Amino acid sequence: MGGEAVSSVDVSAPEPGVDVEAAEREIAGRSLTQIAWSRLRRDRTFIISSIVLIVILLLALLAPLITSLLGVDPYSLDKEAIDEAGGKPVGPWGGASVEHPLGVEWGTGRDILARLLYGLRVSLLIAFSATVLVVVLGTLFGIISGYSRGWVDGFLGRFMDLILAFPFLLIIIALSGSLTQRLTDLGIPEGNASRITYLILVLGIFGWPYLARIVRGEVLSLREREFVESAVSLGASTPRILFREILPNLWAPILVYATLLLPVYVAVEAVLSFLGVGVLPPEPSFGAMLADSVQYFTLIPSYLFIPGTLLVIVVVAFNLLGDSVRDALDPKAAHR
Amino acid sequence: MVRFRRGAVIAATAAAASLVLAACGGSGGGSSEGGGEEGGTLTILSSAEQLLTLDPQVVYTGEDLAFLGATIQRSLTAYQVAPGDAEGTTLVPDMATDTGTPSEDATSWSFTLRDGITWEDGSPVTCADVAYGTSRQFDTGLAEGGPVYAVTYLDIPTNEDGSSQYLGPVDGTGQELFDSAVTCSEDNKTITFNLNQPVPDFNYTVTLGFSPVPAGMTTGEEYANKPMSNGPYKIQEYTKGPGGKLVLVRNENWSKDSDPYRLALPDSWVVNFGIEETVGEQRVMQSSGEDATAMVQSLTTASLPVVFEDAQYEGRRIDAFDAYTIYAALNTEKLPDEKVRQAIGAALDREALMLNAGGTYAGDYADGAVKPNIGIDYAPTGLWETLLGAEVPPTGDPELAKKLLSEAGVSNLEVTLDYGQTEDNDKAAAIWVESLARAGITVKPNPIERGQYYGVVFENPNEIMLGGWGPDWPNASTVLPPLFVQGWNLSRVNDEAFAAKVKEASQEVDREKQATMWHELSKEAAQKMWIVPTRFGRDQRLAGTKVGPIFSWAAYGSYPYPIMYATQ
């Protein structure tokens, strides 16, 4: 069954004949975007995951405002909140109280909620930027590779194979020190600016070939289509064909890939900072919070569950969003 | 005792009780007659993947020195095994018949071996074996990371660059130089060390790296995996990695008569490797079945409140000062101005650092490099009371720091903090950033992979480096010279007047007078703030219900391995 059948089921009208006709007319006049949008608006998964993500984005963007309203901040030490013997937070649930809604960190008394929100900012910044970099590089090289064919395609193909063959997590960790230093030498401010730039660059550089392969495949089939041939026969320049004729038809797969890639990078960022290749202290991050929780979680499980749960929510919400977008943009997908 | 077991990692530590000072009567030999049972197996649950080394010339961490010394490696002298600072660091003879005989000016020392000491194959341990073992300290490839006091003290000419002209027994270059510095008597029983300077405490020195190795055996680095035992146990099995273990069983050729020092009560010792710290401590806490005779050598911060607030662990937990002073070295090449260094010390929130390390479990506030449990060489320096011109509370005094900085004419000071990366050290770095910011000092944290930490900071140091140091034997001669003259000089101090005074104190034969000299030097070092001393560390551990005796052996800050037993 195709999309039309689904929409006709949805329309429960007293006079079917007229309505089906009207519906057909309406469908005939809609663009791909409009179709996708109308599908998305009826997709509950999409709506819920969007709302969750908007809330999370707002939390991250407004973190300084929220924390100052609550009277907490991620850096200041609170010696009152921890015990003199052992540095253990005073009170249950990691010292949760009015001043510290989600408790405080063992040994320093820093506020968990504030650190969580600031950690979210770093995580999302890295994940978004790396995804953008992947989209730009992947689309560019994918189009070039797919349209040119011949030796350029062969060369780019082998180059992508080479990058994909690299054990990139290992390389990220092994080279972090020296390459971060190199970035600093190039004029990027020392410390977190360099380290975050490094992570974004490495994630982007090792991530684009996946997207480039998808784009290349699409381009290979698109360039044989009539509208491209007619553009060629009308004498359109290659850049025009690439970016005005072919590119607009690629947005669907690119968008889908990006929404699925983002949560992966959120998780990868957490893994890297867990392994010590993240932001420098005192800046908080998910991974560092999780790493720190390991030694305490038998006593204070909330150390593990609070950042863990938020991480899971972010990743799952992005994944569901990506799925919904893919379903909506895919004309062949079966709709419920 | 010198190095931290885990590189730059400063184990977080425990409770308010002071040193265990039960006046238990250790007899002169160090091994008391006291109530141990013979038989059974004692087990150590270790999170490490192996012992760093079994080579008697390379072993240098307190715990390993204590354990291997108690089981397979005898030395000329050893420390009495008894509770208490003074009792636990009293020198007693081990292989030697007494604690050594110095010449009048202490430039040569002689030790005579007891009768009946043998290797595990039954052959006798001779003076030549002790000399051979000693000579291995000169093998630079082998002894890296081990103690090299033989190289420092023996009367062997050096090259222009300060390296010894003797290159060790495997290379053999300069063997005749070594043979004239270390001589054996006709009967191969008495060894004499000729030194290049007066060393009044050389009989303590010989506890480190002077253990015998069978002479004539070609013993390079591979010796570390299966050394020949001359103690009450021998190696039956040694496999490294997770699931691996070191099994020590009785050495039938060891004779009790030749060794009044070790009680050798259990039939065997087992070290299990690669056991997660949290798992190991849980097993010992439960103490069921075979774990009743097991022990862990450290506790994680999170389990300290559990172990020390619950009465069921009483009698099998230890909370004592360890050997280490925890400090931050200030690089004098990058921070040449004394006032700037003092400002850093004054601004630092030592209380927050202490809480982060475990609060009262972590230790006491330090006032210098020399730690009180060293004995007579410690005297309060008054660093935080008077030496900086005002009293500095543990939370730091940002105003005083600002004043010191303006006197030095420095503004917008930016420093980089090197540390071995762990979660706890990341938090410590955050405390440095926050507390120095109050005085307008910008701190940039520089985490370093902890296995490479000391390699990196000695090669390429920034302004501030976290570190820790414990004395090699109870004399400040193993603290002040290595930290501020040569050896472990992270601060890159190059103060000729100070070095001359240190040399004078090192060679002082009158022990009381020497102690007074150390007090003055320790105070001078504290005032010049070459290091910011933050903490005199404590150490906590837990043993199973059937392990005894339970106290901290002050000499090594370890279990009293030579006299331990398993009850049935």
C-alpha cells in the first residue's frame, strides 16, 4: 500500500467520492518537503522526541541562566556539603538538598546539577560541530566522487577505504597530546579551545567517508536521470549541475544520516572524556562524571544514574527523531 | 619506599586514629615470639597485573621491599618488625651478625655473614654473592628505576659527566675498580665497603639493593622473573596479568638457625593479580571461606567510611601514616622569585585538597618535606604559622598572596599544573584552579597519562608538578638531598649554599647534631617554597578475619610481613 491509501484511511468523511478526489488533487500539488512534513506532524514518536530535544537544547543553551536562578554553579567548592572524614557528601542521594537539587560531588562538594548542564553544553557543542563537519566534507567528496567517476572516483574511493580502516578511537587517544599542541601552535587558544577543536576535527575527519559513500551512491543513480541529462545538453556548467540540480535531491539522505550521527557523537564524546581525552578540569563533562562515579556508585548510585540517564535520553531522542525523519522522507517506507 | 606504587597516583586515604602504638614486645631480632600459628596460606589480592619486579637490585617500592624481604630476599640488615614509629624503624641484623662496623670516620663499613645461610639449591650464600648483587646496581640497563646508592657511595672513580667508570658485572668494564671498593675476607664471610665519603648511616643504606645474587650466574634483566631465593620461601609459580598469581612455598634449604629475623609461619603465600580494587576489598570485607586469610594493600575512598565506621571490621583494619609527603613541586627555573612561589603556597586551599583526598583519612597538613614519622629528624618548621610573614589558614590566604605578588612586582601570573591523570587528581586540579584564581593567579591544568608522568615532568616540566616522596630509611638524608639537590629534584633547585650545607649534614657522624642540622635545612627549604607541602599522607588497608598480626610496619608503611600468620 502506498501513501495515498494511508491518507484515505485517515480521512473519515461522509461522502467518500468527493473527498478522495480532493485528496488526490491535494497530493498532486505537494512537494516532497510538504509530504514529509505532513507525515511527521502525524508521527507521535517525532513529536515526543522533538519536544524532549528542544527541552534539552534549551537546558544546554540556558544553563548559565538556570544555574544562577537556582543559586548553584559548576565550579565552586562547597565544603559544608561534604563530611570531614572521607569527603563523603552529607546526607542521602549524594547530599541532595534545596541548595543542591541533585546532590554534590564526592570530595569537592561541587553541584551535580550545574555540572550536568554545563557538561551537556560541551557534549552537544562537540557533537553538533562534528556532525556539521561530516555533512560538509561527506557531501562535497561524495558528489565529486560520484559525478566524476573515472580515476578521481577511484582515488577518492581508496582514500575513504584508508580512512575507514584506521582504528580511529585508538588514534584519537594516542595523538591527542601532540595534535592538541599542534593546534595551539596554529593559534587556537591553549587548553579547552584546542582540545574541543581537536575532538571536533578528528571526529569529523574520521566520520565523513561513511556519508560520502551514501552520497556517492545517490549521485551515481541521479546523474543518469533525465533532468540531469537535459541540464547537460542545455550546456549547464558542472558546478551548476552538481549544486543546483543534484544536491537538492540529496538532502533527504543527508538529513537522515546527520540525525543518526549526532547521538553517536554525543556518546563518543562521553567515552573519550571517560578515557581522559576530553575537556580539562574544572570544566565538567558527561564522561568525566561517569568515570568519577565508578568508584562511588555502590554507595551513591545517583552519581552513575543521573549523567547516565541524561545521556541515554539524549541519544535515544535523537535516534528516534532520525528514524522518524527517515521514514517521512523515504517514499518507499511503509507507513502505519 | 621512595616511589608511589602507581606513578603519580596519590592513593586517597583514611581515619582519625593516630598511629597504632601498642607496646608489643618485639624481641631484639625483630621477630617476636608472639602468638602466631604455623601453617596455612596467606593471600594478597592485588589490583596490579604483576609485581613491578622481583629483582633484588631493582625493587624499590615500600610494599614490595617489605614483602619480598620477608619471603625470598634477605639483606645484610633489616628493620625490626614491631608496632610503633621508633620500634618499627629500629635497625636489626638480618644476614649479618650485627648491624655493621664502621671505620672511625665512617668511610668504610664491614658486615660479617651468619653461618648456615643458603640459597634455595642448598649452596651457601657468601660474601662474593653479596658483592655480586651490589655490583649489579652499576648495570645501568638493569638498575633503571632501582636504588643506586652503591653507585653514589662506593669509592669508584667517575667519568667527567659524573657516571661511574664501572659498568656492572655483565659488561665488566672497570671490574677491578669495583673489586677494590668492595672486598671479601679470606673465609668469604666478611664484606667491606669502601666509600667515597663518610656515610654514618650506611648500615641503613644496605637494606636497599645490596641483597645477594649468586656470583657467577649471568644475571641480566631476565633475573627479575625468577630470582634465586635465600629466604624461608621460594617461587613455585609466577604468572602475570589478570588471573595470574605469584605462589611462594617453603624453601626446604632455609634454616631457621641462620635467620632469627623471620618467623615464616604460613606454609605458603599467594599474590593474586588483576583483581579489581573494589572487588578485592569487598571479598576481604565479606571474609568468607578462603578470603578469611586474604588481605588488600589499599582501600578505595568510597569504602573508607564503610570500613572505618562499622565495628565489625575492628581489629582487622589499619589506618596509619604512610611514608609519603604529598606536595606540589614549584619549578624554580620558571618561578625564580621566592615571593612568587610563596604567594602560590599562600593562595592554595589546602583544606579543599585534603577533603578531596579523603579528609581526615587522607592525613595531616604538611609543613615541610620531612614527615614526623621519620623520627628525630622532624621538627615543626612553622611554615604556615610564621615563615610567610603571617599565619596562613588551611583554606589559604588570597590577600597575603596578592601582597606577596605585588612585592615581587608580578601581575597576571599564569602557571601550568602538571599531574598524573586520575579522577581524583582532576578534581585536585580544579581546586588549584579555583583557589589560586582568588589571588589572581591563572592555573592551566595539564593532565599527563599517569604511567608516563614522571618521565614527562623530568624531561619537560611546567611551573607546578604534583608529586610525593617517602624516605628510603629513617634519616632526612634520604629526603632533603634527593628533593632539593640531586635525585628527585622536580623543583630544579640549584642553590649551591644549600647544597653545601646538605653535604655537611649528610656526613655528620653525631646523630643528634645531624638531626638539628636537618631541622634547619628543612625549615630553609620550606621558607623558600621549592615545594608546597600539602599533606603528610595516611594509608588504609583491611585484612581477613583469620590474618594476624594487624598493624602498620613503620619502616615501610606496610603489613608486618615477616611475622604474619594465618589462624586456623
